[in-house]
Amino acid sequence: MEQLKQEVESCTKCPLHKTRTKAVFGNGNLDAEIMIIAEGPGYYEDQSGTVFQGKSGELLDKVLAACCFSRDEHVYISNIVKCRPPNNRAPIEIEKEVCLTYLYQQIERVDPKIIILLGATALKGLIDPNAKITQVRGQWIKWKDRMVMPTYHPSALLRNPTLKRPVWEDFKAVVAKYRELVNAAHYSAHC
Ligand code: URA
């Protein structure tokens, strides 16, 4: 994985390398049974080289903590694209296409039983370009022998707090699946 990380950090396969400060490869436990995939780095991630900093990172940490999951132990987190799109625009086709080859290798290496997709870009990038997050969130998708749960991106929750309830339901379903597939004794006071 270290070799792949170095490849990503020096990647020039799409125009995003010209405007990035740091590529953001991914963080967490390489042996985690849960992989979280989101869209791409924002301002703070680009500056630090680390996934989910700033307000959406804080919110994600709160949801994970409520599930008794931690970034260091239970999850590995990465994005569809590893370099920040200028002004936080959504990544375009060519950017997603070249960067997905890195993500596929990360998934193979981490080999998670459960994948959580945060937001439309992650859903469309990994599963189906025509899928709609509003229609499929909360429903398990079987993909390459892994169980995939699409839900809303934390930044959508920051804009629209009414989405917090469905996201919490989706994470409760992840805890139940984690107990079923990984550790029946996983403790969480909230679910
Ligand atoms: N938003 C994302 O999609 N990914 C990050 O790493 C941070 C914010």
C-alpha cells in the first residue's frame, strides 16, 4: 500500500495534480472490515493530506463514535478522487476514471466486508453512474462479495439537518451488519 500511496502522491494522470497542494490517499486501519468512500478532498484535506478534516470530518467522527467505531481501529477511509477539484466542484469523468484504478487497488488490499458510500459521487463512481442517492440510500447492495451501504455525505447533512435522521438509520444498519459479519459482541450504547 505504501508503494501505491507514493504513486498517488506523484500522480500526474489528470489535470487535478496541477492545482493540488497534497494528494489525499486515505487513512485508517488497513485491516479494517469497514471501508468508507466519499467524493474527494476539500480545502483542509488538500492542505493536510488527510481525509475528512474540518466540519464534515467532525460530523463523521460523531456518527462513528455513536456507533462505537473509531477511525484508527474500525474503518479505512478514502475518496473517489485523491486530489482536490478546484473550488470543491464535483470531479468530472476523466478525473474519476483515472483515479478509480487506485481505489480498486485500495479496496483489494483492505478487503473490507462492508463499504459505506458517502454521497452521490461515491455511489455513482463505484456502483452505477445512473444510481440516485435519494432512491438507494439505506439499502444494502451486494458488490463483489462485499456489502455496500450508500448514505448521504456529511456535507449534505451540514446543509440540510433533516438528513441526519436517515443517515443515523443507515449507520445503525451498518452496526447490525458489523455484528452479523464481523463481531457479534460489538458494543454500542446507542444502537
Ligand atoms: N469530503 C470528502 O468527500 N472527502 C474528504 O476526505 C473530505 C471531505
